Amino acid sequence: MAELDDNAGAQLRVETSSDAAGQPVIRVAGDLDISSVDGLRSAVEAATVTRPDRLTFDLSALRFMDSAGIAVLLVAAKEVAIVRLRSPSRAVRRVVELTGLTDVLVVEP
């Protein structure tokens, strides 16, 4: 996935792959809000249909997330035992912390 430029903020990009253990990894880039959440929701539904042990979200290129994104992460947490948030920005990490979800979602540096 190419690095985001200043004009790509509103567009959400979602890519799904697997890690070395065959567990799903969903990479999210851009801005995640009510107008763009459907793409992530679809990716989570597809990734959890096989009931993996864990699901990792690579958030290194996610610039913004509102409550719509939090709702999708919570749905994922109901479907799999471990949900990891890899490399969230300071703003995204703060949203997770303020909502008290650090007990439900594993935030990795």
C-alpha cells in the first residue's frame, strides 16, 4: 500500500492479508468515520467467518477514527479471542484509551 498523501485523507483504504501463522491482518489507511466504515465492516466479516484465534489491525496509516470505527473493533472482539491494534497513531490510540477499551483490545506500539 502506498503512503498516503495530503489529499487522500478522506478516502479509507482497507487491505486484508495473513500473518506467518495464517491469522488475518487488516491494514487500515486514511480516515475512518461513519461515511467510510462499511469497507472495514466488510473486511472484518470476511476475516472472522473462519473464527481465527486472533485478528490484527495494522493502524499505522490510519489518521482518524470515530465511534463508527470503535463499533467495528468491538464487533471483531466479540468474534475472536484476541484483537490487536498495531501501531496506532497518537490520535487513534487516544480514542481507544478514552473509551476504556484497552482491556478489550491489545494495543501494540
